[in-house]
Amino acid sequence: MNAIEVDRLSRKFGAFTAVDDVSFTVRQGEIFGFLGSNGAGKSTTIRMLCGLLRPTSGRATVGGVDVAGDPEGVKRRIGYMSQRFSLYELLTVDQNITFWAGLYGLDRARLARRREFVLDMAGLRGREHTLARDLSGGWRQRLALGCAVLHEPPILFLDEPTGGVDPLSRRQFWRLIDTLSADGVTVLVTTHYLDEAERCHRVALIHGGRLAAIGSVDDVKSIFAGRPIIEVRAEQPVAAMSALDAMPEVEKTSLFGTAVHAVLRTRALSIEEVRTRLRAQGITVETIDVVPPSLEDVFLDVVDKAQNARPSGGAAA
Amino acid sequence: MRTILAVTRKELRQIRRDRRTLLIMAFVPALFLLVFGYALNFDVRHVALAVEDRDASPESRSLVSAFVNSGYFDFVAAVHSGAEAERLLDRNDARAVLVIPEGFGRTVTTGGTAPVQVIVNGDNANTATAVIGYATSILQTASAGLPGAATVQTLPVTMEPRVWYNPELRSPLFLVPGLIAYLTMLMSVTSTALSIVREKESGTIEQIRMAPVRTFPFILGKTLPYFVISLLSAALVFLASQALFGLPMRGNWLTLTAMLSIYLLGALGTGLLVSTISETQQVAFQIALLVSLLPTLMLSGFIFPIASMPAFLQGVTHVVPARYFLIALRGIVLKGTGAFQLLPEFGALAAYAGVMLGLASLRLARERA
């Protein structure tokens, strides 16, 4: 059964179309990554799925409940956590838990049971009486997640849940997500950390309000089939980049830190040939390799294609 | 019901930890009570009086003692010329000068009419009016004991004024009800507005919206603690005024509580409305001050009588809730006015509360869509 079904969903704000004819489904127990830059339409989509914003057109069900028809029903079935870790700073860990439990109508026995679960999950034992504002980022994040799953929702929405948290805490957090998913909780997570997206079972790339790619991470990367990517490290990266761009076999280049990624139109061009041509132009090549496409490559490719498509028509929605 | 309880408990716990809010809620009323009760006093006592006694007779001396013994005047200097008197007035060493002409004693003992001059510094019109009033009454009393009184008194109709409800015309009795109206309005508008905008700023309101909670119980749970705190604080100010200034309570406590509650409801509604139009605590605080402080202070009849305002401003006062609350409060406390006579005021306050709460819930509902 699908936990989330989205069918041609759109939302307009005046003349601006924030979400444009988006369709996808999320299976139960799946970790579904929703990727896109700021303003791509991620948050608007999430707000519609949480029953907070009415769709302009199209339809969506969450846990089998229509988001436009019964927003309150949707809210009972979901947990939500955003990057702001909306805790009450002046309340203790325990008081935050009690408050959210009260809001979701947990009775005494269930609160006691879930409280134990959350304290264990977030590693907050012994800190029950610490004020939320005195917790470090990672702890606050895990407490916020704990509060979001107090009522054992079958579906969890995470809106950029790892913003402003150190890498170690991020890894711990993702381990929790994996556990929840293994227990059958469906997780829809937005992020712009692409290494996090690699941990999702499936991802959707959204750009300019439209769904640009969807599938497993490997599926999404398959747009690079027949278009190998080479990574060049040179002493003069900028010169290397323009030299590569000048080669007819090179489709496009981009900078990845100090390395240059070049997407080739053909497998016919060998990396030895590239090294020779670069050296002929006086560029000292340190390393040159064929690399598997990363999600970042995919993302840049999708954005490029979308931007090239826009002015020539076609996307005049 | 569970929502209301959960939210109220959370709010109370937050208030308890929020020292700044607590401090403001405890100290502002105390400070205002002291400032307004003691410093803002329209009563005039101990007026510095200079005397130019050109007569120097037993009669003139007895008139001077009548002034000094009244308690309203303090004798500061005896002067011997108009120029000297003027200098004292200029330097503010004297606020009034009593000039008794030569031959005063002889004229009054023989049953004649003798003029005396009282020069009053008019730089503060309120004080000057009061001083003239005191001087007139002292002179009347003094004249009554003189031989000429019987023959001079020719007026067939005399006025014998009686001031009811506040016979000594003490300012605190007039001001303290206004102060209660002012403080409760100020505190409940700002605290409600801030408590909601704080949740907007911290993002917790977004999280609440994601929960299966209706707006009404949430708002009710949030405002309930402030309603109770405002009620308690008003009661404290009231009891303190009874102890410190002898504020009477001639009416019914129940009527008073009902009036105060409906007035507070309007204030909370105003605070909610302010919270829907502001995104930051700073903006909310400024708007809250503007809508609660100014009208309540200037346009309610707290200090400036509505009857002496220009027609346009008088019209504006009709939408200031403190205006009605003050009429009711002064009525209940000073006159013992009954509940039935205050129905119009209660109606006006209820209408205000209804409009404010209605507008606020309309805007809050729109924020959700």
C-alpha cells in the first residue's frame, strides 16, 4: 500500500506557481528524499501534504486520507519536524514531552511508555530536567524528532531536519531514521545535503515547482548512461576547466571543490587523450579519473536542462 | 479540553521561568501605583505665602494666622513693598502674596468693608485655581466673625456646597480607578500579544499548526493564564489602594468582578489582534503600547475629563473601552452604583470584546489557510 499518493498537485500564489503538476507515490516504510534548492517548491509541497495549505488543483492522500477533504485527519496520522526544532526553550526536556503528548491527546499510560521510548531514542536519559535551551544542537534535534513521533504516527515529514547540526549528530540522526523506517514508518525528508539523499530509498528532484527526476538513487543517476564523467585535478583548475570546455567531446564542466567534473558526450574519448590535450596547453594534471555520477552531478544536470528548456518555451505554466 | 489544559500548563511553566515577564508583571503595577498615587497629586497643600501687612494691627495679624493655621499655606516671608513681593514670586520662593492695606483693622472693627489683595502665581492654572479657592474660603470664615458681618451680609441666597463621594476632593480616589483600568489594559494587551508572537518567532506555532488541534482551544489555553494573572494583579492594585490611599469599596464585589472580567476579555482580544498583525516581538510590543497606553491614558477620562475635549475627540472616546470601564469602576467603588444602572457600560464593554475577539479569530483562521 502507498503511504502517500500525489496526483497532479499544483499550488499557485497569485500569478506565481510554486508547485506545478507534481505526481509521485511513496510506499509504506520507505525513506523518500525530496531534493531541491531553496524556493524549488519543497516546503509548499510538504505543507499541502500536511493539510496546512490547500492545493490549487490536483489531489493528494496521506495515509489514505485526502489532504484537502480532511486536513485534521491527516494531522492525526503524521509527525512533523522542521529544521527549527520547534521546542519550548523555557521548558525542560520532560515538560516538552508532556506538552506535545497533551496536544496529541496521549493518555497517562501511553505517555509514560512513549516518554521512555523518546528518552532512550534521543539519548536524553539523565537530562529529563534540563531546559531545552541548554541542550546542544544534536540533542535538540533528537528531542524534536522524539516529540514528533510521540503519538506513533505511521508517516513522518522531516523538513530539512539536519540544518545547523554537526556531522556526527547528523549521522546519529540518520541512524534513527533508518530504525523508524525498519519499524514500518514512512519518512518523507527534504534536504539539500546530497550525501543525505544517498541514504534515501528513493528520491525526487524538484526544480522550479516541477518534478525533474524521480526514482532510486541509481535510477536517477542513469541519466548519465553513455555520458561518462571525468574528474580532473590540476594545478590550474580554472584554466583546465576552459580547456575542457573547448573540447568538442565535452558536454559541460563544473567545479567540485578544487576538482573539475566534465561530462563527455561519448565513451570514445579516453582519459589518456584528455591528459595529452591538457598537457599540450601547458596544464599540469595531477590526477584524472572516470568517476561514477554523484547526486550532485545529477542535480546540476537536471537544473541545467530545466534552465535550458525554459526560455525556448515548453515550460510556460 | 485536554488541549486547553496542556497549553495552559505549558504557558504557566514558561511564564514562571521567564524572569523578565514576571518582573514586568510584578513591578510595573507597583511602580505605577506609587508614582500615580503619591507623585501625581492635584491636591494643593503648603503653598508658600508671603505677607505684606501694611496695617500691623491685631486684626491683620489674626487674618494672617487664619491663613497659616488652615494648613494650606506656609508663611515664608514678611515683605514691605510690592517690589519685594514681586521678587519672591519671580524666584518661586512664594506662590502667593497676601497684601493687607493700611487701616484694615480700624475698618473691620467699625463694621466697614475692607479689601485685601491676594496675588497668586498663575504659571500652573490648576494650582492657582485651587489657591484662590482656599483663600476665598479662609476669608469668608474670617469675615463671619467680624462685627460688620451682620450688616454686610445682604445676600438672600447663599450657597453651601457639599461634595459627595469624595468630600475632601482627594486626587487618589479619583486617579486610582483610572490607574487600575490603565494597568490591566496595558498588561493584558502586551502579554497576550507577546506570548503569541514569541511562538511565531521561535517557530513553535508552525509545529502547533501541524498538530490536530483547533485554533480556538489553543488560543483559549494560551490566554487563560494571562486572564487570571491580570485579574489577580488588578485585585492587588485595588487592595493596595485601599490600604495606602483609603480607597473605599461602596459597591458590590461581584459587579466589580464582572465588569473587570468583560473589560479584560476586550483587552485580551486586542492583544490577539495585535499578535496577528505583527511578526516580531518588538513590533508587537510597540503596537500593543500604542493601542493600549495612549487611548487609555488620554481618552478615557482617567486624567483629562472627556466633557472638556473637542467634539471630535469626544467621539473617539466612544471606542475606548477604558472610558466605560472607568465610569463603572468609579461608580461601583465610590458611589456604590448597582449592577442594573451599569448595564449600558457592561453592554459597551461586551460589544468591544466581541468585536476584538471576532476580528482576531477571523485573522487567525485566515493565517491557517
